[in-house]
Amino acid sequence: MEKLGKEQLEEFKELFADESFGKDNPLFLASIKWLRNFPADIGKEEQRELFNLIRKAFGLTEQELQMEISGVRPGEDHAVTDAIRLESELWAMIPKGGFYERYAKFTQRSEAPLAYHLFSAFVGVGAIINRRVWLDMGLFKLHPNLGVIIIGPSGLKKTTAANVVVDIINELGLTKVYSEKLTPEALVEAMRDTAQGLVYAPEMAVFLGKAKYMEGIIPLLTRFMDCPQKWSSETIMRSKTMLENIAISVMMCTTPDWFVSNTPPDTFGGGFVARNILVVQEDSPREEPLPTVLSAGERVQILSEFARLHQHQGEVTFSPGMKQEYFEWYRRHKRTMRNAEHDIIAAYYQRKPDHVLRITMCLHLAEHWNLVLCQDCFIHAVRIMDWIEQFLPPMLKKMFKTQQGADQEYVTKQIANSKGMIEHVTLLRKVQWRMNAVQLYNVILTLKEAGQVQEIKDNIQHTYVLKERM
């Protein structure tokens, strides 16, 4: 299959038209592989047409084919089905045949969601390049260093995904990793030799803490993430230390509950959250009881590609197509930003253009090995950022949720975990540690009036059915 995408598409159409095959036919695996790696010149409508042709040719339902594409076994869990669909969408946004696709395949037997691996790779690329490359924004220079906070429930392999990149950076030794619980003074002292590197917190709660001596760490990281040319420590240390050519990347892992409830207030007030991309995932479609260890050769290739990134140096510029695309997107984005639901979301949107440009740099420098940013990499960056943002508003809303709102969300989740339907007595048993029968009644009443839950009550059953999944 070395022909261009359009030619491949026509061959597939001719091959599968009015034909039926079994899954044991070699064409099946070839078709699934091709669906996972659509060429860039094939549009959405053509993709859908071919999807349906292959589905009918092999006698599969739409859900079964999505599961085959994602490489997981069929199941009835709605959360898993949604995770399969979402991961398939993200796979389609990764540039084909390049560094990030190789990295995604390198980590595909890890149970951590693809989003965790992809954004960890972005952080790693930005940390390796650091200040060696810049984009002139007029009043300041933008570097590819990123801040990413990986957020998900316990057991979703957040640190597993992050550790892959951190281990690579440590092994290469091309930039520092600051991973211990650091006071502001200790971080500044560690940066004396070189003021560049990655601040890594596998447990954000442990790294930030609430101790008095940690109060200054967030303002300090916020300042360092802006890559100042010079910075003096005289405001936080007895002895004056001058740092130059600063470029700090940040990667932290945490759970949604901790992030919402226990993040120190200065993480919001000083703009730290807005400087980070929040990578929120609730589930993973991957099931790997014994993750496959890839060959030493594959790992060596990934390491060599990361090392080669350190060779980039100089000012990046826009290609004419990229410049026009960016200007048009920026104007649309400004209009969208004015309708933000909350101040924190508005602050995040204020920083989104910088996030998109940094992702564009990380994509282009790893895929094309030149300093002229292209339109295709920018489009990929926007799509990836739009995709990850769909998980952001629900989590941020939790920060401002009343206790009643939290109870409603908890009850809705219990119904969803029971495949969208649950008996009254079962639900009451599940929530009794949190609320009594009267409180549950009031929560159900609100959910019914909001159109989220239907109550079925007769002489035979008393059941709640979820009409709108979270």
C-alpha cells in the first residue's frame, strides 16, 4: 500500500463493493491498519464512506469496527465505548508516518490513555529543545516549553505515561529534571548551573503541599514558565542569585478530586493554571494485563529522535499558509473567548493561542526538521487542543459546585456505573454513607426536573434510568 491515499481509497471501494469476507481474511487486518492511519489527503466524508464499506464487507456493527480500530475487546460499558471512540478520534489527529505516530505506537501497549502519552511527548520535546528555538512575538519571545497537568482518577496510569518521557530525558542527560519536593530556595539553587529543565511532580499533592515554606513555589514556577532572560533571587533568598536564559517545562499528575478541592489558592490567582494545559481523562479503552515490552531497537530509535531534537537552534517563522491560517483562527478564537462561562475558563482561553503555537512548534520541529512552521502542523495543533478541551469545562465547573450540585453529580455517576439503570433500593445502599433517603429523594427530584433521570415506579419495580450521561 505505497500509493497515495486517493488511489488507495478507489482500490478499496472497488474491492469491497458488494462483497462479503470473513475476519480471517488477510484483507481484514490490512483494512483495520489502513483505517487507523488515514492519509492526510482523504476527507471526512470519504473516510466515513470507506468505514461503512469495510463494516458491511466484514459483517460488523459500527461499534464493533470502532473497537477493532482501537485494538480493544467489545464490552457493554458505556464509559469504555466512549473511551474507544474518543481515543480513535485522537489517533486520527496525530501526523502520520512521523515521530509522534512512532511514539504513540511505542506506548500503545500501556494502559494509560493515548492523550497522556501524546502530551507527555509534547512536554518532552519542549524540554529537550528549551530556549534553543524561539518564535518572535514582537514584545516577547515564545519558546516550545510546555506546562501540562495530567488529571485522572487513581489507577489510570498517569505517572506511567509521564515516566516514559522522564526516563528518556534522564537517560539522555540533555536537560535537567527537577522531581523532588522542592522549596523555592532549593529550586533556585538547583538551577544555578543551568536554568533550564523539566519540573516533574508525579504527585502534585505531594509536590505543592500546604506547608508554609512551599507558599512561594507556584509564583516562582509561574514566572519561570515565561522564560525570562534574567531573574534575581533577592526577594526569596538571603543571598542574591542571578539566573539567566531560563526555560522551565512543567509536568504534574493529580486526581480530579484533589485538583478541585486541595489545590492551593495561589495556583489560580497567579495565572499558574492558565499557563498549563489540563489533560483530563476519565477512562481508558486499553486493557493490558501484561503490557508488551517493545524491542530494544524501537526504544533506541525513540531515544535517538529525542536526542536529535536538541540540535534545533534559531528563530522559527511562519510559512505564508501558516500565517494566514493562524490569523483567521485567532480572530475566531477571540470571538469565542468573549463567551467563556467563567473567569478561570476565560483566563485559560487567553493563553490558548500560546498553547497552540507551542504545540505547533513541538509538532513541526519533530516532524519536519526545519524552522519554518507549516500550515498542516498548525491545523493538527488546533484540532488536538480542541479535542482535549472538551473534557475541561465539566471539571472546572466542579470547582464552583455547591454541595447539592456535588450530590447530584455523585448520584448520576452511580446510575451511569450501573449501565444507566438502577433500582431504588440498590441506589440507596450505594449512597447511604453520603446522604439519607430524604436527601436522595430531593436529588432525584432535581435530576428529574432537569431531564437527566427518568423514574419508573409501579407495583413491580422502582427504578431510575439515566437519560443524559455525564
